[in-house]
Amino acid sequence: MPAAKVPADLPVPNLNQNARLVLAKRYLRKGPDGAPIEDEQGLFWRVAHSIASRESAYAGSSWKADKLARTFYDLMTSFKFLPNSPTLMNAGTDLGQLAACFVIPVGDSMDEIFDAVKHAALIHKSGGGTGFSFSRLRPTNSRVGSTGGVASGPVSFMRIFNTATEQVKQGGTRRGANMGILRVDHPDILEFIRCKEREGDLNNFNISVALTEAFMQAVEDDEPYDLVAPHTKEVFGQLKAREVFAILVQKAWESGDPGIIFLDRINRDNPTPAVGEIESTNPCGEQPLLPYEACNLGSLNLALMTRDSRDGVDWDELKRVVHLAVRFLDNVIDASVYPLDRITEMVGANRKIGLGVMGFADLLYQLNIPYDSHEALNLAEKIMDFIQTESKAASKVLAEERSPFPNFPGSVFEGRKQGPFRNATTTTIAPTGTLSILAGCSSGIEPLFALSFARHVMDGEKLVESNPYFETAVKAAQCHSPKLMEEVAAKGSIAHISYIPEEIRRTFVTAMDIEPVWHLKMQAAFQKFTDNAVSKTVNLPNSATQEDIHKIYWLAYELGCKGVTVYRDGCKSAQVLCTGDGSKQEKPDERKESKVRHRPDVCYGFTQKVKTGYGDLYLTVNEVDGKPFEMFATIGKSGRSITAKAEAIGRLVSLALRSGVDVADVVGQLKGIGGENPVFQKKGLLLSLPDAVSWVLENRYLQGRAKAEDFQSLNVPTCPECAEELVFEEGCYVCKACGFTKCG
């Protein structure tokens, strides 16, 4: 497709250096040699011209396409609004796929399963992310009538989807990303909850458990709940709701996976229930969709919506931008070329769009409002209420010009005598990791992750970058200095710097300064006036407990959130080692060679009996000089396989201890490993034989020392493309340096 000719009088976008780098790497069209064949001005004009050209299809429009193209160009290059990444990448190109979010159904037959794999590959190739519910698949070991064999279950098939994503990712324009969801009443739910406990498994999936209100009520009442086989609708068995909820919490504490969604609440807000039931979301969880639906998203930059008024918000400008953005996103639906006819039909029938925000933390900084305050919550509700109201008004205008969305008859709006509207939904709070880099603002509704940070440039040189509103504030307070900025870059936060005025420290809080409950309250404040859902991470310090996560999950349910993602700092065991200032750590090949100590002729120790799901485990630990030296694990009344596993664990732990490995490191490796038969007892939940071994060692040798998890380095993951630190926000890892994101 030939590029749209750039008008001679078109203003050149004003971009910072980081935005230019991200645009060049990820968005500018490339030639066969990989070199850019357009500049920043050409990119934004290509998008503006392509989207505005759809206006000419509607005789009743109040806009002319050429004038609208200039208006859309100004809107984007002012960075008051940006569409989702596929639109920036593909509008006005031969590919033409402009949507970010898709949900593909997975049926309970081999044909349907592999059709879904193929459809996902096509979507990933075109730059979209996919969500799947695996809840229709029959449980593991169920009979398959056509072959007489047995089913392998949802998790087994998820691995096939994961492998397919890995291959497409290597050649596609963006990294493939998936959401895998399973209902809490599916018989394979425990296997699903644990499916990512081993680092690297299902690495192309985010996973969430779909919780029902019946399940939550059973948790509250401490009652069992039914597991239902989806292929027969028959009760398959029962589990204790509180035990399942506890395992959910534990796994989230260990690694951040799985998240949770509240399925009944999502479907209560389904605008077209007659069309179908919502069963899944997109990869970051903020966009619930019907099977074969897609949604295109865009974000308003609240950092640029200020003025000298009573509350500091420029409501007139916000209204103008909302109405233009809704028109832009509705035109995107017409301009997009979808990878499947079924998707084209579903998108055309419901015409869902998702207008969200970014720069909220920057807005609060400008208004001197702390993120963790009731004033901030009230402002969040007021702003999102306004955006929701005006986006609906804009959609109503479009319905008058163009007709309502085809499924409007029979929708909830018809029953409530609202509308008619052009779009079944208009608002979503989506991740803006890369978009916010282009706009030079904070991500989504997240607090800033760090006020200042050191970015590595060339030849080991470090460039310290700071939030501009923070830098202005400390200069005004006459406490700015290069040394201060370096100190802030090392820590990210100013909470510890006593010579900075209290008002500045109170206003310029960062993600880890904020109590977790305020993260959740902010999510709930925006959710109150959002059609779809809200992408937000509840950040927790490494010292957070499982009880803390339990409270967060329960509060999310009580406050009306549609789902929640938590992330405990440093919880990923395989993250790359680095310090706060990025100094070099010892490489694996630089470690001293370990030597296995010889066993004395006589050792003394103890034997402890532990109840496990496989029977009673008898654990003998012998000591040398008061320290554990070797271990023998014996389990009674078990088959040969379990006996062999117990012996293997004992031998390997003994080898580690005799090689000088600290007992805390052994505990850290074994603790939390899941198994098929977890058991509750007064000692707590023991998940498996390794977990039981870790419990004995921890209670014997680590009492009076910090808990085992405190020995884990607060490791920081790094970007695979530029080696800068990744941050976890909006439900995904994002690189603030180059725009890389694990979620596509």
C-alpha cells in the first residue's frame, strides 16, 4: 500500500530522545533491509490519514475526511491521545490489522482445539494478543467416546498453545501473548493453579482463575463446593473452598501467577447477553470479550489535561479529546482487516471500543495530591465518571450519524431505554507501557515506579533521567543537586531522604511507597465508571505475607473489581542478579568450585515424622558441628515411585549440604513446590514431599534467623533486548528504556 503523502505544512512532532528510539525500533515502517522507510511525521500522518479516510463512508458525518485527518494528526502528535500499538504499526499498511485484543474459543474436540491454535497463530502474526478459556475441555483421564482413550486435560493442551506461540513469536512483528483462564469449578483446577510454579513453564501465558460468586460464598462459609465436568455437566467431586483459595494465594505470593477474575461480575456487565456469555479476557485481563470478539483501545493523557482552575482539571479540553477519540476508535473498526471472518462479523455486530487513560500519576503530581489519599480516589472517580459520560454521549452522536451497533436490539441498553449507541462498550483502562514512553508520561493509572533512574547508554555511560514534575518541585524547594538525583536513581524513591521537604515526600510517592490497599482502592475507583475492566498491578514488598495477598483478593471482591493481579517484589526465583545501583554481581562461572565433604564414621541427628498427602514421612537429619550435614527421607505405605522420589530428594539435599550450600538456600528451592495431594494440618498447608522437607529444615534451623524467603535476593529482571531493568506494572513486564513488553 503506498504511503499517504505528507502535506508540506504539517508540523513536525516534538519528541524526546527516548520516544524517538522507541518509534524507530518498534513503529516506523521498515524496508527489506530493516532500515526505516518513514520518519515520525510520516508515521503519524499515515495513521491519521488512514483512520480519517473512513469518514467519507458516512454521508451524515459532521466532518470532512481531510480536515479530520489534520485534527487526528494534531491529537496524536500533541500526545493527548494515542491508539493501541497495532493501530500505530499497521494503519495504512497492507497488513491493516489494528486491534490489540482478541478472545478465541476452545471447544472440547480435537478439531476445535487445533483450530484455536491456528487462529491464535494468525492473530499473533498480525500483532494481536489472545485470550482463551479452557473451561470447556473435559478433565484429565475422562473417556473420549470417539477413540475409547482418555483426555489429557486443559493444562496439557495449554502447552501446545504455548509452543505454537513461541514459534510465531520468532518471526512475527510483535511478541505473542496469551491469557489462559479456567473456571474454579473445573475438575482440573488445582493442576491449573500450579501450572506455572516451575520457572519458565507456560512462559507465553498469563493465567487467571475464573472465580464464581458461589465459590466466594463457599470460601466465606468454609464449605465445600462442587466440581463440574464441562462435557457432561455432572458433579465430578468436591473441594474445600478455603483450601483452594489458600493455594491460589500461595501461588500468587510465590510468583504473581495466577491472577483472578470475577466471572459473574463480568457477565453482569455484559452489554449483549443474548449474543453469548463472556468466558475470557485479553492477555492483561482488562478486556473481557465474547468468543471471536476483538477490541481496539486508546488512551487519553491526563498529564496534559490541567489548567489553572478550582480543581486543576481542564474539563473542556478533556471533553473535546474524548469525543475525538471515540470517533477515531470507531473509525478504526472500519479500517481494520481482521484475520478471521468470524472476528470481522462479531466486531461489526458489537463495535466495542476501549478508551482509557495514562498520565494519572503525573496529574496528581502537578496538583500536589498524594496517590494514597482519599483526595486522589475522589479525583479518579470524578475523572472516569466524566470520561464515561462523555464517551457515551459521543457514541450516541455517532449512532445518529451512522446507525447503532447491530446488536443494539436485545442489548441491556434497549432494556434500560438508553442510547441508542454506536458502540457496545466505550471504556477500558488498558496497559500503556510503550504508549506512555512515546507520550512521556506515567503509565495508565499506576503510580510512578521510580522518580529517577539511571539509563545505560553507550560504552558504560549512565544517563540519569528524572520525572520532570519532581525535578521542578525540588528545584523550587532549592534542594536540587546532581548528587540528590543520583541518590534517587539508586533507590527510586525519596521516602528515605529526610532533608527533602515533607510536602514533597508526601506528594511524590512511588509504587513501593504505597500500602497495597491503596493500589486496590485506586483500581476500584476507576472500575466504578469503566465498561470493561482495569489493568492495574497491586505492588507488594518482598516482605509481604500470604495473608496480605489474601486480604487484597478478598477486598477486590468486596470493592467491585473485575479481577486483580498482585506482584511481590523479587518473587521470581530465576531473575537476573543485580543491585539497586546496577553494579556487577558474581557470574555463575566465577563461583568457587564446590567440594563435597567426606562423611565422618559417626553422625548424630534427629528423626521427625511429618504427615503428607502420600502418608507419613520420616525425615532423618544428621549434623556435623551443629549444622545439617545429610538427610534421609523414608515414606511408609507408599508405592515404589513415591519411595524412590523420597530417596532422591534425600540424596540431593545431602549432596547440597555436604557441598556447603546454606540450609536457607535449600529451603528456598524446595518450599512451595506443589504436588497432587496437598494436605492441611496444624503445621499449615504442605503441598508435597519437597515442601514437607523444607518445612522441617526451616523450623529446625532458620528459627531466629530471617525467614527463608528473606534470603532470596531482591532480584530485578532485565530486558532481553536492551538489558535495562524491567518493571512489573499493569499486569505485565515493561522496559521503560526501549518499550519491550512481555505482553505484546
